[in-house]
Amino acid sequence: MELLTIDSVRTAVTGGTKTAVAFAEEHFARIVAEDGPAGPDSPDAKGINSYLTLSRERALAQAAKVDAAVAAGETLGPLAGVPIGIKDVLTMVGSAATAGSRILEGYRPPYDATAVAKLEAAGAVLLGKLNCDEFAMGSSNENSAYGLVRNPRALDRVPGGSSGGSAAAVAADFAVATLGTDTGGSIRQPAAFCGVVGVLPTYGRVSRYGLIAFASSLDRVGPFTRTVKDAATMLEVLAGKDERDATSSDKAVGSYVSDLEKPVAGLRVGVPAEYFGEGLDSEIRAAIERVLDGLRALGCVVQPVSLPHTKYAVPTYYVIATAEASSNLSRFDGVRFGLRAEEANTLSAMYRRTRDAGFGPEVKRRILLGTYALSAGYYDAYYKKAQQVRTLLTRDFLTAFEQVDVIVSPVTPTPAFKLGEKTDDPVKMYLEDIYSVAASLAGICGVSVPCGNTKDGLPIGVQIMGKHFDEGTMLRVAAVVEDLEF
Ligand code: GLN
């Protein structure tokens, strides 16, 4: 059966062949029957466990509104009637927001994230909140306080992280599109592992208002979809200046959907040798080679580029991201949000016990690392040094983009790994991010597009990175890659 796309749902809803309410009900029925729960720490349990909560009331009210607008002959938004899921690090009125953490248990945000509000204003039907690694820290979705998420393409494997629920829901037919966030790969990597499209917009392209912060200089909101055209549609809705996020850009939003029609012949495609070293799975390497052959056949000029500081990207990311996290997470103190430890007689005991009970082990590890990197006496050696290297990594890309229009690389060194395979070794887990974190540090845009499967049937993704605010060219290349035969 052909999976639904934004295009096909919108056409059916606006053409009156099927109602938005019917689409929503079908999705809820499938989620209830097949999604879970996997249950915390229960690798034997069935179910994908992608949704943490369903927002049935809000979804059905919105769907009915869309159907009424169709009946009244009104003009409908670009996402009219499209069932969409939201990563649980974004706020949505009427739903709990946990960020995958116990410390936010019981917190109900009083406002919508700008990205959430924009989707709904465009007609989307928001089905619920999606599982993720705690505070978006992880590469496997095994760090959620509400149970792991399974990869719909191979149930004994991870869906990737931290937006594992968002990628899995699109792959498992539990939503037509979803929102995720990407700080160091959390959209691109799970998209690659689950065989869907995932976009990292340029830093500043999409508002972060209403996003529960992990590392504010790196956090980005972006879509998961089944097709590149759907991703372009989502990005057009999401992008733009927001008075409530001072880092959002007022640069004009591109016509990403119509840009897809432009030819790719003559575009220059850079291939960085640093992204094809040892450690890269041979089937992934071969798949990327086939993508490059396909682009050559379409008239693209494929040429080497150099990103010489790439080997410093992972350590630089894990200093900056943890430093920012240690600061951002200080607000969870038992006073203002969610969980509060009982049986504490002093304020500082209450802080300590709340944070001890509320945060999981990976979050605690990062708070410790980040606090250390920022402490007097170590600041220059770690945080300041990392900021300097971040500048060098950014310059690498700016220089490369003087010679090419896009850069093509793997998204991940391996296909989706087994549940439990890397949980004992945090450094091994961090090295998963080797091809994704440099683009995060540089602020450029990137997309993961499916490009075939391994012999075992596991999805492979290719990463296409674009210049700051040049999502149009990046998606144009992604669209032809999606159409290649693998
Ligand atoms: N895997 C990376 C980390 O654990 C990236 C996470 C993300 O992008 N949110 O920090």
C-alpha cells in the first residue's frame, strides 16, 4: 500500500473524498493497536512506543474545523487535515510536556511553541507528543524515562535519537509528518536509521520559542516526512522570523516547494574525504558512491572539498553542548516545574533530592561534564578552546562553499544498531555523531534522504549539507537523490 503524503492527504481532504476526521481516527486506531507501549527497560515488550501522549480532543476539534472549512468552500492551508506528531520537547497547550524526563512529570505548559502553532494555523491535525531521549540527549532513544523506542524497520534495533519517536512514527504510519529537534544530529540520524526524510534547517530559520532548551546555540526544530516535497512544504510553513525568539532570522523564507522544479545540472557537489575514513560501513560507502554517480549522470559537477578540522567536531560538540546544557537545566529545581522531592527539610536538600530523583544518568553525566568545562580554572582550557575550534569548523564550511553548492556525505557510520549495543559505553555512543555535529556547530542546513538498504534490509541515509539559508538548493538536490534507483 502506498503510504500517505501531505500532498495526498490534503488533496483528499480538500477534494472532499475523505474527511480530516476520518484520517485522524484512522491514525489514532493504528497507534492504539500497534504503538505500544514497549514499557520502560523492557526490551522484550512489543510495540514501537513512539507516542507518549495522544491529544485526541485537540486533534478532533481541529479536524472538524478543517472539514467545516471544506464544506463552506473556504481556502485551506497547505497542511489542511494532515495528521502530524510533535516531539515532546516542544510545548503544546492541553498536553503534558516531559522532554522524556521524570523531572517534568506533571508539567502542563500554558502556551504553544511557535512551530506547533504554525503547523496548526496551516491546517495540521496534531495527534500527540512523541517519545525522545531525555532532554534530547542521546543517539538511540534509549535515554527516555518513559521507555525505549523501537525501529519500525527492525524491532530489535534502535530508531536513532534523540528524535527517535518522531522518526519511528513516520516510518510506522503513525503520522504523515512529525516535528523533531536537532542539536547534534537528532533529526538527521534517526531519519537515516528509520528510512525517512529529516531536515536540519539553518540556525535561526525556524523559531525555538516553546522548545525546552538543551544547548541554545545549537538547538533547531525541523520536520520528518516521507518525501522531500513534503519536507519542503513543512519548512515553508515553519520558517520565518518570530518576535519571541531573538535568534530567529528575518531573512525572506524561500519558495522551497517550487524550487524543487529547477534543474540540478551544473550544480557543484562537494565530497569531503574526511567523511569517508575508516570506520565507515562498506555498504553505506557504496550507497553514497551510487548517489554521487547518479548526480554526475544528471549533470552535477562532483568534486572533492576539504574540511580539515572535522576530527575535532565530536570533542568540540561535547564540550559546548554539555556546557550549555548544564546552564539550561539549572532551571529544573523543584520550584517552578514538574517534580518536587518530598521529605526535604531545607531548600538545598529539596533541590538536590529533586534533581537526583528527576534526572536520568545521561543527563547527570552531561551536567557534570558541562559544569566542569565552565568552572573557573578550566574554562579557558575547555569551553573557550571549544569555541575557538567551532570558529575553525565554521570557516572550513565557508571556504568549501566558495567552491561548491552542496556537500554530500554519510549521515551515520553504521546502519541502525541493536538495542542495548552501545548503552554501556557513552563514548561509543557519542562517536555515532561523527558526521552530524560539524554542521550543527557551523549553523548550516542539512538533510538526510533515504538511499537504499543494506543487504539485511536496514535503511541507509545520505546527508546533503547546504549553505546558511540555502535550504532551496539543498532540497532540490535531495529531491533528485530520492528519485534515483537503488
Ligand atoms: N546525539 C547527540 C547528543 O547526544 C545529538 C542529540 C541532539 O541532536 N539532540 O547530544
